[in-house]
Amino acid sequence: MEIKSVTFFGSSTTKVSEEDFILAKKTASEIAKNNIRVVNGGGPGIMLAATKGAKEANGQTTVVYYRPELAMDFEGASTVNLAQESFEKENYIERTRKLLELGDAYIIFRGGTGTISEFGMAWGLAKLYFGHHKPLILFGEFWEHIITSFKKYMKIKPSALEVYTIVKTPEEVLEAIKKYDTILAKNRNDHINCRNTECRLIL
């Protein structure tokens, strides 16, 4: 497959008993069964669900976290979110960048301001590198309302509306990944002459 790694974004406060946690865990499990690495921010909530789901399917897991000294309202690394591979970055921005670099696609669940910032960065990069962008998979029907509001009140270019898929089930996530994978396999442009860290943000 062209898509070998998927980064999960979502709320750190989502509890194990909540539907979002259960769905994220199942999604990660299904992805791992297809030999795709599961990446997340190493915290609790959706991040923990992603690691748990992938590990239950004997899949590959990677986490990226940082240990804040001044950011008091940050969850930090989870002591139970134990992945096969881990990275520690020096601040929130570098952590987000690493998560974006590691994923060939992004799945974004319900979350708070942190998830909003991650979604904004991923969407912005997809628009900047349209045609070589990493696809976004937005999990949940509520995304329809959010995108509708963006289109109504913000200045969104048409190409920015072509880089994501809104899904409602883990099965639809796999369908979206396979769809994007087929497109990438047919249209991958090897002629891009990329020599710096920007290469890690495109396909």
C-alpha cells in the first residue's frame, strides 16, 4: 500500500466507556489488520484508544509526546499508552509537526482546542500541497455541520474541499484509505525534487 501510516487526532478527555473511544479503538484495530502503522500523541482518550486497538490486532504503534514545563493545561504522556516506538519533542508545535510528518493520512475524531489546531494544520498543509497532499478522514457526522459553517463564513478555496472525506464508521475509514491509496498509486509524481524537511509533509 502507498499509505503505510495513519495518525489519529482527537480528545484526550474521551473516556473508555464513551462511543468515540470505542469507535477509535475499533478503527485502529481494523487499520492495523491491514498492516498500516497507527500513530498518535501518546496521551489518554482517543490517543490511548488508537494504541490499544492497534495492539489488539498485533499492529505497529508509534507515539509522539512532550513533557511541558510551563503548559499547565496539557495532558502530557499517558503512563498506559505504551507503543512500540516513541518520540519525545521539546514543545507542542514540534510534537504536532512530528505527528503530521509520520502519518501518510490523518483521522480526526471529536476533540477540543488541541484537536482543532491539529485539524487546522493538517487541512492547511493539504491545501498548500494539493495534489501531493496527505488526505484527511474526518470521523463523525458533526463534521458536516462544521465544514458547512466554514464554507458559509470563511474564505475556503474549492481545492481545500477535495482533500478530506467525512466518515461515520470504522468500515468507512478503511474504504476511504483504500480509495486514497488507489489514487496515490496511480498518480504518484516521482518528479518532485524535494531536498529538505518539507518532503516529510507531502506524498
